[in-house]
Amino acid sequence: MILFYCGIAVVLSVPILPLLYMKSIFNAIYILMNNKRQEYKGQNIITMLITIVFNPLILALSLLIDLITLPNLLLQDEKNFEYKYQQSLEILTKIQVDVIITTFAKIFYINFEQEYGGKFMTLIELMVMHRKIFSIIDNLHDLCCKGTKDYKQALANV
């Protein structure tokens, strides 16, 4: 069965390989024409030549690695998969859903503009902001999509 899925993957990905190769060549040409910050003279031309020569090999290796890792993906335990609906037995009430939505709306829409609008930020401040936002998004994802947390665990992290 795994060989069947790998065969389907090869059949579907082989027509895409020439498109990926052309895309990488167009990207190298774009960089050649627009990059003004070369570390050494002729770096853009060398990068384009390396792309033209070695990219087919890189694409083939990438396809081979994907085919090797595909069985691990297909055979992993179902508890790591995402589900459309929450898998836990607990069902959130309308009040609980409203609390969650209100909390996230305050974080993303109300406080966001007041806290970050019109400011210049250092890289550290930007990193902290992104870490805070994405940890909250992961938390919501675990609660509503994957069902790996109940509402108490999710709200405790907020």
C-alpha cells in the first residue's frame, strides 16, 4: 500500500519539477538584475549559473527525500493529526466560546493597535510580539482544531 502512495506521489510531482526548475531560474535572473549588494563582484552571475547547473540535482534529491519520508508521514499515530472538529469529549458552551472569542478579539484587534500602532520596534520587541501572538494562536489551534487541550488548559496559557 505504501508503494502505491509513493507511486501516486511520483506521478503527481514529476510534471511539477520542470515548473519548479523554471521558477528557480526566473528567481535567479530576478536576483541578478535587482541585487545591488553583492559580497564579491560577479556573485549574482555565479549564483545564477549554480542554479542552472545544480538545481535539477537538488530537485531530484528533494523528491527522493520526500519519497523516503512519505511512509513515516502516512504511518504516524493518529493522535498527531489535526481534526476538523474537537476530539475531546468536552463540548464548549456558548458562554465559553464567547469568552474565548472576546479574549482573542481584544488581543488581536483592540490592544494590538494601541500597543504597537505607529511605533518603531527593535528586533527583540518584534520577536516578543510575534512569540506572544503565535503562542496564543497555537493555543487556540490546540483547543478548537486538534482537541488536544480543554478550555481550562487553553485559557490558563492566555
